[in-house]
Amino acid sequence: MRSGLSIGEFAQLTHLSVRTLRRYHEAGLLTPASIDPASGYRYYTSQQIPPAQVIHRLRQLDMPLAEVGRILTTEDPETREALITSHLQRLEVELDRTRAAVVSLRQLLRPDVEQLDVRLCSLPARTVAAISDLVSLDDVLAWYDDAMAELDAAAAGHKRLGPPGGRYDNELFTIGRGRVLVYRPVADPPTLGRVAPETLPATELAITVHHGVHHDIDVTYGRLGAWVVEHALAVDGPVHETYVCGPRDDPEPQAWRTEIGWPVFRLSPA
Amino acid sequence: MRSGLSIGEFAQLTHLSVRTLRRYHEAGLLTPASIDPASGYRYYTSQQIPPAQVIHRLRQLDMPLAEVGRILTTEDPETREALITSHLQRLEVELDRTRAAVVSLRQLLRPDVEQLDVRLCSLPARTVAAISDLVSLDDVLAWYDDAMAELDAAAAGHKRLGPPGGRYDNELFTIGRGRVLVYRPVADPPTLGRVAPETLPATELAITVHHGVHHDIDVTYGRLGAWVVEHALAVDGPVHETYVCGPRDDPEPQAWRTEIGWPVFRLSPA
DNA sequence: CTTGACCCTCCCACCGGGGGACGGTGCACA
DNA sequence: TGTGCACCGTCCCCCGGTGGGAGGGTCAAG
């Protein structure tokens, strides 16, 4: 019996490169069965082939090495399963975004520029039931769902004075992290859990309507922004969204209507 | 009229980060409409919002910046369309691989280790019709399809003496590039185009059968490799595949049978 | 004119992997 | 018992696309 499989032999058996095996060792993912203390040579055994293949598969699924390590060191099969399925869900979400990007790209490249309906609107100050937080762009969708549910629960029984809405700091989009506020205008805004009354200041808004799902709402933002600029206005402050018709109102995405509004001010005429 | 939109304003309008806009400028993807020669400040116009959004979408589809640049500078819409669809096809291929990796991962994690049938087999030397080339791992699938078609055409009319096969250098898998040979055993091997007679030397092979599509054939290789090691043999030379039943024989992937064989030699007993 | 927000360039870090330099080791064969 | 050569070790730099931050100039409102 030799001291085991050399790294090169093991690379042949697993279809991994020698460099990659060394990296996995360094990362603690796959420690050689033995290491010659004199030469530093790594020696593997045939029992290490299956774990190497699991790592290979997880990497094919773009799982970060750190997470692969977490899976390998987890003894409990259920916890491991949970880690894997959560990663697969992430892949699924990404796939959705990819599909949406394809559709949106096709629309962008189509030359027909239909009219964009924009209205300027002076909104008075009003006090609403709101949840506000500092959120990063990756988490904002989950945060929104959660906050809206809590808001609905807290505002149940209070007279509704209009559709719900949100206010999103521009930093959320430009640096990926910013303050987000979701609200529901109700009579006598309650204080309950994260929900608290909030007074939205009066603003002048340039408003247009986005139809359907939000995957390509940035295009509508861009078109609204272009309109604003071309009408000698300037953007000033966080964007406002009003969920006139959303998934809680109609199951059909094509029925959804989101008003988006950018606070603007008139540039002093030259 | 001001000199245009500052990079920060433009970042707000497009939901891109300032850093990213600078990078796109540097890469020649989106040159600001004007640059103040004194300060170096970049100024954009509202007409640049749509191209910025196209770039954004292409990047969401993981298209490399260089290719995005190629698309943007291409005037001809058909060529542009071709570039985009070819990228989408790449995404589709990757998606297939991802799906296959998920299935294979599940199989790897299932604890039931069914028996692996391996036979040792002394293969005599024989002369076959073959195509051989130095191929990189990324191209090997396309190369294989192409070469097999040419081989079938050249060997048509010659009496077939067995199923087709291939021989793959280990370097193909370990460093991603290696010599590949596909062959068909026929009477009187012809010389035609890339096809030439080739004499495969006699070898001792450890052979097992892989069932179905090849996405997870590396697992079978690993299991065969483990068997070889555990039987005090050592791998020696390029791997052999014999396509006993393939897509040209049966449209159903679960009927496919690929014999894989590793040249082995017996380690001198201690 | 000051102040603070904005913009500039430049360098470093990240991820997972490859390329290559440079020197030490294993092993088969002479 | 040497000798040659393929192998293995570590180390550093490269890729792509992005973020973080330093250090310094610029714009515009008060």
C-alpha cells in the first residue's frame, strides 16, 4: 500500500484540477487524508472521491466556497438539506430575474416609443401609518412583503383613505442601501410593533403609471426621469410609489398599476 | 440650460451606481455627452438614459462588457440580434447544466450506494477509422458531434465491426485541454478529410457502464476510479469510452449506454 | 467667501480560478 | 548509486465586474 493518492492522481479521478484541489484544501473544504510532514505532499484516499464530487456539484451551482464548507461540516442532514434548498431557491429567483431581463431587453430594443403619460401633482402633507427602515437592495423585496403584511394587520379596522404606498431613498438604487418607508393612509394611524404614524411632507411630484410586474420598473423610472429633465425640472428627494392595484388586489399581473412619482422642482429659468 | 446631467443625477435616473457609470465610460460603453476639460466632470443627457438601460439589461444577463460594447457599436440590427440570441443560447446551455447538476447532486447525497459492476478486460490492438485533435474542454461537445458526423459519413459503406468510441487524454479534464480521438471500428478504415486509420494499442481496461446522459458521467468515472484504487490497480493513460447505445441509436436518453474504461496496471505487491 | 456636497483619479479587496516562476521530491532506470 | 524528469510545494500576478476608501479639486447655495 502506498501512502495514498497523490494530488495529481486524485485530480484525474475527480476531474478537478490540481490547483483547485489545493485551493479546496486551503479553504478547509477537502483536507487530504495525510500530508507528508517532510515534503508537504498531499495524499488523498479513494474515500475522498465522493465528497470531492459533492463539492464539484455545489460549485457548478455557483455556491460560494464558504457555504460549501458550511454544508460539508454540517452533520445534521436536515440542516444540510435546508442550506441546499435555500441556495436552489436563490438560483430560482435569479432565473426569474434573468427571464424578466430578456423580456425587458426586447422591449427596450423595440423602436416604437409609445407616449408616456406624466402629470405634475402637488401633494399636500398627510399623516399615515408607516414602517420605515434602512434596507439593502438585496433584501428590499422580502422586507417589503414583510412590512406590508405587518402594516395591513396593524391597520385592520381603521378606515382606509387610499391605496398603500412607499418612499425609497435614491441611495437604495445608487449605492444599494437606503431608507425605505412603506405606508397605508388610514384614519387615526396606529402605533403597533414597527408601525407608527408618520407625516409625509407636502411635495410636488411628477407622476406616471407603471403597468404590470416590477421587474422592469427601472425603465419606467428612466422614462419618467427623461421627461422630468426635458421639461426643465430637476429631481429632488426620494421616489414615491403608490400601489393603485397590486397582487393583493388582483391576481393577474397585467392588471397591476403602480404610480411612480419623483419629487421635482423647477429649475430657475436661464 | 445647464451643461447636462451630472454623473450623480444620471445615476439616480438610471439606477446605476456612479462607479459603474465611470467604468462604463472607461470601457467605451457609454461616453458622457460632454466632459468639462478643466475639471474632468462627466455630463450626460436624458437621451443617454435608454442606452444606459440597455447596458444594464445586458449586464443583468451576465454579458461581458466587451460583448456589450460590440452590440452597442453594431449598427446593423440583424447582427446585433444575432449577438444577443447567441448569448441567450449560452445562457440556455448553462441552465441545462445547472439543472443536471441539481439532479446529480441529489443522487450523490442519496446514501444508497448500489453495486458498481466493473470488469477487467484485456483489449487487443486494432486499427480503426479515427479523427484526432487537440481540443479544449469547452469545445469538446461541439467537436465530438462534428467529428462523429464526419466519421459516419466517411465510414459509410464499410462493414462495421462494433460500436464507436473515443479516447480522452486526462489533461482534458485536469487542465481543460487535451488530445481527443473518436473512432469507429470498420473493415478497411478509409482516409478521407480528417478521417484516417489509427492503430489503438492493446491495453488492460477496467470497464464499467454509464447509463443515460453524460452530464454526470464524472461521477461514474469517480466510482470506477475508486474501484480501481481499491483493487490495488493504478490508472495509466487516457480514458476510453465506447458508445454502446447513444442518441443515434435510441432517442430515449435512459436507454443510452456508455462503457467507460480506464487503462490500469497492477501495482507491484508490497 | 465659506461650507458641504459633489466629482475626480488612484489603489486595494473580493471571488474562484489560471499562468507561470522557482525550488524541492519521488521514483524508475541506468 | 547516481541521474533525469515528472511531479509537488509555495508565492505572486492575472482575469472580470464591482465595492471601499484615500486624497484632492470643484460646484453652488447660503
